Amino acid sequence: MERWPQFQEIKESVRTMKGITSITGVTDGQKSHLTAGILYPFDSSCIIITYDELQAGRLFDDMKLFYPDKAALFPAREIMLYHAAAHSREITGRRLSVLERLASGEKLIIITTVDALMQPDLPFDFFKESMLEISEGDEIPLSELTAAAVKLGYERTEAIEGPGQFSVRGSIFDIFPLTSGRPYRIDFFDEFVDSIRSFDVLSQRSEDREASIRISPARDLILNADLLEAGKAGIQKSYKQLLQKTKDDKKFDRLQLQNRMESLLEELDQGIVSDHLINFFPFFFEKPGCLLDYAGREAIVVLDEPVRLQQRGDRAAEEFASYFNDMLVKGEVLPEQANLLGSYDVLLARLNDFRSMALLALPRSSLGFEPRRIFALTSRTIPAYHGKWELLAQDLSFWKDKKYSVFLLSGSRSKAENLADALLEHKLEALILSEAEGDVLPGQIAIVPGSLSKGFEYTDGRFVLISDQELFGSRKRKTRPRPKRKKLDPFTDLKAGSYVVHENHGIGKYLGIEKLTVNGQERDYLLIRYAGTDRLYIPTDQMDLIQPYLGMDDKPPRLSKLGGNEWQKARKKVKESVKELAFDLLKLYAAREAATGYAFSRDTEWQRQFEESFPYEETPDQIQSLEEIKRDMESNKVMDRLLCGDVGYGKTEVAIRAAFKAVMDGKQVAVLTPTTILAQQHYNTFVSRFGEFPITVHVLSRFRTRKQQKETLKALKEGNVDVVIGTHRLLSKDVKFNNLGLLIIDEEQRFGVGHKEIIKEMKKDVDVLTLTATPIPRTLHMSLVGIRDISMIETPPEDRYPVQTYVVEYNESLIRDAIIREVQRGGQVYFVYNHVKRMEKMAEKLRQLVPEVRIATAHGQMSEAVLERIMVAFYEHEYDLLLCSTIIENGLDIPNVNTLIVYDADHFGLAQLYQLRGRVGRSSRMAYAYFTYKKDKILNETAEKRLRAIKEFTEFGSGFKIAMRDMEIRGTGNLLGPEQHGQISAVGYDLYCKLLAEAVREMKGEEVPEPVETVVDMQADAFIDDSYIPGENHKLQMYKRIAAIESLEDKFDVEDEMVDRFGDIPEPARNLIQISYIRALAGRLGFAEIIQRGREVRMKLRDSQALSPRVLMIIVNENRSRLRLIGSNPPLLVLQLKEAAGTEALSAVSGMLEKIKDLQESEIRV
């Protein structure tokens, strides 16, 4: 590009002149390339302004090819003038992250929309002064840091669960900056910062050490005391004036204005700065900040299609004015709030002070500004080659002869190498560059493993760039690596009133922790209420025997009776049931291992080409799952594999590749789905992916005419259909395959018993891949290794636009606005209403509210045929809004639905809301979820708690763990079948999984040691003090961790964690850890009791075989002065202590047990 005179002229004009340089003839693909070239060498920020979020997303993806670490998206906030109880913070986080990076002096390329730029931000100087930089060794009182975090908009919590929160425990300060991908732990020594480390949210353990961190605002609006007072006075004055002005206006809702403003002023009196205060921005800052201020005067501004920008700017202003006037009459806003959206013309006028360029596809006479210079480029778009290498080679030879510099984008390194080999076969040599920056001489061809939306040719510049889109028919989009889900700790959410399961005593209700003094020693006990008036105090060192009760549904369980054998009977019954299940699973597995199936060939060249045409970069889990599936297919065993992963995690692509592999070997593939609409969706996906290959795909369901079905059946029988996709219609007797090789089943648990029997028969001699969206806990997955083949996809996909979520009072005006906005942008809406009997009334209300919207209703009590007809019609956009029950939480994928409204959200569990929210935001445009609750309804305690949980979940992602646990339980129930649901409910989920794992090990012939209780009674205070760990949840969590100690490594790990999370361990807590270690070690060595009385510790063995006589003799001989053996049956060792005091006594006992352990191990080795 640097050798092209016209480009040099454009570059000089843009980089040296203030004002706008206009360039016409620029296609979409060129926009990022031309900008990147002009910015090189990169020494100042750049703002690219475009007309909508889709185009912003495309330009962002394109710019990442040239400046991967510098490109950043700056999205628009939704202007929500209604009062929301809570809203999600992802958009705020993205905006503030850009502002923070710029305010810190970083140079960025920011891609934004007109709407985003017209919205106010904190003034640059105010933002910069508010930012905190904290480094190791800094002197800053902890109380000052706490006050600063509150002022910056952070919420104080017991423990951090998401961005925007902070927590203080002793000398430890945890914070999750809103603009950071991870939280940090600051450890103080007196008033000095001793260390800074990042930590993991789920485990709460520290990870990497940091020299310093930046803490910037957590809200779009933060205030100091002066601004708060001035703003409050302004609001009060405006409110009183408006009341006066409208006293005779019958249309004006004065009561609502009074309610809204009085409540706001009350908040401000208390110094509360809530999220919705952003709507009152004009009262606090006369001159708001703008992205241009943050980028600095040296920034280069790019206008993408200025005519469209002007149109969008005018339309945004009109839409806001109409919305604002409507809200003014409703008493929701004050007149000054009309300034919440700036003017595009004012913005444009400011660009005369910046170096700017306007990029246009076509010349325009009216631009809304006077360009300083105008350039016209001669450029051409690139034809689609889509793997037609002959045609590509001809064009490349032409460009090579004409001395063009040619760049080919391959999407990935492996594709680059394959492409270079393919070109060599046509006698064309190509260089492979590692990045999109490098000199390519005229007449040379270079391959870059990158991606761009469109290719182009500069005819005058003799420069050609061909994107992966033109080469392969798809664009390789990088997915940002995101962490897998970690194992969840159920004790995180145990509260007083929760149901628990004690392995020996059964189901009870946990009432809390109580401190008791027994034999002069202070200990914490868990108080559990059982049936009747029975209560039981459980020592905290026995917490490994307790789990929260989790059943298959929300019904409270029956409490067990203490004493008697009711619980033992229930447990025995479950044990027998899981033994039977394990036996059946093993028998099935053995039968499959013995059966000989078809061994598929290794991957073909076509398979490689097909897989490379996938438009996204595969996640590691997808790659691993595919390897496991192919290994099964290429063996001569019959495959029966379960592929497990959440909706949108990429299961379908893995299944499509398996189907392609089967077809390459001349085999037919059947894809079985529970509903017609899923069959249709899969059909569309398969046809689209197989587009470039000669593969015939048919669909078989009740929506095909008799004639079409007949033709498909005939073609199937004759072998003229490669892939058939259908509902249980595929299981009918008249369906005959010519050469079936692979059966793919989507959500098998949703088929009836009869259909499952037919599937069971098919599984005997055909490779089967089953897909499920309900997660399966890793513990269960591990316990089923060797009897059920499971592949897991746990890596979430990248989310460019998160779902903007609101928790709001149900308000018809808000609902109308939300529906109309979605429909006007061509999208669709889910309205979840879980009262089937009243659904028609609700539909009528909605038709009156939004008469211009096409509404359909759907619920589970409809006949299957009617329901499917409605769902297909909605899928094909014959309706704009679907009023439905929770049926949509099951696997439906309609990317065009991007608004979700949940009526009476306080009646739903978090897991349901989490899954419902996952139904929107499945495309690259912004999605919205409104969790509504009834206005002024007096909520009962349960609903109040649930609503609070929903708010926290919405704002900080709190409660995600509960949601995941709920879904894992469902996943377990689905995997093991409905007959196991009752067993899971009888003993609780965790104990059920433990019993199942034991049964599987027994069936495999592995030894399962009988659980043995070792009583440890030492004269030492052993508890966790409230001043050390204040929150009961965290205390329970640590008690659980301590009770689970089994080895010296575990003991050290627990001590490390406690020091890391809570600071130096006080003596009673250290004693507790030591007692738990003694209990584990003594239990393993065969001791039944370790009891201290004064300076004597009696160590009683379980039986005479527990330790060998030789070990007993050696240990007594070596410690004659303080250890003696009483030869009773079972034997008893008596240890004499120097000190009866707690810590020394515990060290003496653990030291003696370790010596016995070493002797026992050396005895075994001999």
C-alpha cells in the first residue's frame, strides 16, 4: 500500500489536516483495511463511528485482523426512563472499560455507533481523578479504600460473585473491578499494601501476583458530596416547578410524578447513588463528557457512510423526543432530562477540530459537512471461489502477471498451509505470513492466517485481498477463550431453614450454627431438626457426613425420624436401585463392547475441507468431543455416546461433522428430534452446512405432505437420501433404510417409553450419538467412566452482545415500548406467562396494548399437532410475539427472538430464569430480558427472597451456582431415566450420586471400603470465630472443607486457603484443622477412638487386626517413656502428654499417628 501514490496522498491528507477528508468508492471490506493503513504507524487513538450495532460488530471483527489488542467496541446504553429495580451491567462495563483505558493514556481504535456517541459520559477530568491506582507497598488505610470503593459505585458483599462488588475481611480487601476480567485480593499489613493477587470467583483462591491494579468507576454516574447536593437541589426545584405548571392539566399524572420524585429525593437524602440515577445526568453535570474528549485532540475520527449516520442521528433524536414526551406526561421524568441524548449536528461540528475522514461506497452530493479534500478510489469486489481452486489459480496468475501484491486470508494456520499446498499443485508459490503486516512485493502472493468480512481489489494500487469468506464460503470467527465451569460447592448457599441430609440420620432441617461448651471446651455445632420435636447437634468435624438436600422438584421433603430404622430402609432401597442401574448399564456396555459394528474409514480430504468451512474457531471441548466420536466411529465397536453441552455451545456442529463422516463412507444418517420445529431447524442447518457438497438431506415430519413423505421413504429405501431428519415419524414401521450407519438423537429423554424401546433396538447395531442440553455434573460423569461414554462441551461461546436484563415492576407502557422496539427492528418477542388457564385473557390484553403486533399463544396443554403448527409459524416469522408458558426453555433456537418478557418473575426459580434468558441473545444484535413483578404487590417472604436473588443475579451474576446446581440435578434425572427420580428425591442428590459411584465401583470389582466413624475428643477449643469468618455461609463452607481433610496435603491446602482468604488463622481454628487431620489419619490406621483425659490420650483400635503386632511392638519400644500398650481386645495405646494444653497435645497426637503410619507403610512394603 505504501508504494501506491494515491494512498500516500490520502494518508497525508488525513494525518496532517484538521477537518474531514472524504473518500468515495470504499467497499465494506476496505473500510477497516484503509483505516488500518492510514493509522500506521499507530501513534494516536481512532474513533470509527457507524450507523448500527451490526455494522459496528462487523468493523470490530475486521479491525481485529490488523490491530487485535487495540480494537474495542463502545456500545450504546439503552435509555430506560422507567424505574428498574435492577439491571445487568455488561454494557456499562464495556463502555467504562474503554473510557478507563483511554483515561490511562492507552491508544485505542474504538468502534462505536451514533447512538452511543450521543449519550453523555462522565467528564474526562472527573473520571480520571476518580480512578485509583494501587500498588504493592502503597500506604492507604483500609477504611479509606472501603469508602473510595463505595464512592466509585461498588457494592459491599460477604464474598465476591461478580464484577462491581467488593468485600472486606480483617486485613483483606477483595474487589472485582467492573472493567476487569477477574477480581483481586489486596492484603494489608497495618496501613500498607502487602500483596495484590488475582483470585478465582468460584474457588475464592488466589492465583497470580500483581504489582499494581487500577480501580475505575463501577457505574456510568458517580458523584462526590458537592455534586450530589447540587443535583438534588436542581431535581427538587424542577419537580416543584413542574407540579405548579401542571396543576390544571388533567392528562398529566401528578400522583406518579410525586411518588417517583419523593422516593428519589429520599434516596438522595440518604446518599444513595443507584443505577437509575444515570437518567438524571443533566442535573449533576452541566457539561457531560464525550468519547471524543477521552480519545484526545490527536485522535483520528472515521465516519462510516456519513449520510446514513445523519439519518440515524436524526431518527434517534426523533425516537427519543417522542419517548421522552410520553414519559413526561406519565410523571416519570423532569423537563431537563430531555438533554439525555446529544445532537448529531453538534457532534459533527466538533469534528472540524479533529483529523477526520468520511468513507463512502458512492459519491454523495449532500453530506451535511464541507469536506477539506475529496478522493475517489477505483476498486472492485472479489468473486466467491468457495473452494474452486482452478478458478482461483487463473485469477491469481493474472494478478501475478500484472504485478499485483496479493493477500489471501485463510482463517487459520492449518488452512494457510493447506492453501499453499493447493496453490503449489497449480504451480503458484505463496509466502505464509504470521500476521497482517509485512511487505509483499509486486507479483508476490502471501497467505495470512486471519479473517475479514469481504475481500477487495484496488485496481490503481495493484493490490488484492481475498478473504476467507470468498475462499471457503465462510468466515473464521475467533472465539474468545472463556473458562470452563468449575466444580460447584453446594455449601455456598446453605441457609437456616434449608433441608440437609446426614448420611446416618437422614433428612432434617438445618437451623444454624450454635456454640456449645462441652467438658470445658468450646465448639461449634450444626443444629438440625428432625421429625416431631427431635433435634440433633452435629459437631463440625463431622460435616463430611452432611450435604444440602437437593431433590428432583421444589417440593419440601419429609423429615426423617431419629432412632428407628426408617432412614436406613430408605437408604437401603436406593442402594439396591442404584446397584440394579449400575448392573444394567454395565451389561449394556459389555454387550456393546462384544458386538461388532461398522468401522468407518479415516477422514477424507473432503472431510478436512468441510470442517475448515466452519465459520467459527472450534472450542477445545468441541475438538476433543469430535476426536472421541471419530475414534468410536473408526473402531469396530458399536458407538453409543452422549454429547452434553448447553444450548449454543456447538453440539450441532460436532454432530454435523460426524454425519458428514458417515456419508463419506456411503452410509445413511438419521437425525431424530423430539419436535417438528427442531427437525426443521436441524434441516436448515444441515442443508446450509452441506451446501458445497453433493449430499442429499430430507426432512420427515407431519408438516410434509403425504406425497413428499412417500417420495422421501422411497428415496431412503433406494439409498438416494444421505441424511434424513425427522421426529418420531422416523421410528414408524414404514421407514426402511438402505444402509443406515449413524443415528443422531437430540434430547432422547423427551421421547416416550414406546419410542425409547425402538431406539434401544436400533442401538444394537448402529452407531448412535445422543445430544443433550442439560448439564451433567463432572462428578457423575467421572463415576460413569467405563460404563457410559460421555463427551462434554463446557466452554461457553463468545458473547459479543450480552443480554441486557432488567428487573422491573410490570408496567403496560414499558411492555408496549419493549415489544414495539423489537418488532420495529424486525425481531420477535417471547412473553412468558405461566398461568395456562388465564392465557387467553392475557392474549386479549396484549392485543389491545399492541394491536399492530401479530400474537400467537403456546403452552404444554395444547395438542402436539397444534403446538407444533404454532411454533413453526412463529419460527417462520408469521407472528411477532409468542405468549407462552415455560415450554420455550427446552432447546428452541430462534436467533430472531431478541426480547424476552417474563410475567411474575418472582414465581420462577433462578435456574428457570437463567435458562429462559438463554433463549434470547443468540444472534449478533443486542438482546433484552425483562423480569417483571406485579406493581405494589405485597410479596410473601419466599417471593421477596426470590426477587432479591433475581436482582443480585441480574446485577452481579450472583446465584449462578444455584442455577447450575438445579440444572445439573435435572441433567442427572434425564440421563438416568424417570424411574430414578424417586430415588434421587428419597435420599437427596449428593448422597444418591455417592451411592451410585460406589455401586459402579462394586460392579467393576473394585474395593469399596466401609465408612468407619472415628471419635476424636481432645481438650482444645476448636471452632471458627465470627470475628475471623463473619458470614455463616463461608463459615459452613470452611467447616465442610476442614471435615473433608484426608491427608497432610489436604491439611496444608486448607490452611493455605484460609490464610489466603481470611488472613492469619486463630488458634481455635488451627486446632479444628488439626483435629480433623487426626480423625482422618486415625481412621485410616484403624483407630476407633482418640480420647484425651488430662495429660493422657487413650487411642483405642477398632479390632486386633487393625495394626500388625510388629508395628505395635516397635512403636511402643521406640517411645517407652510416653507410650504404653494395654493388651485388651481390641488393643489400646495410651499416650502420656507433657502438656494438657490444646495445641501441644494435638501436635503430640498427630506426630505419634504419623510415626505409626510410616511404620505401617514400611511394613507393607517389606
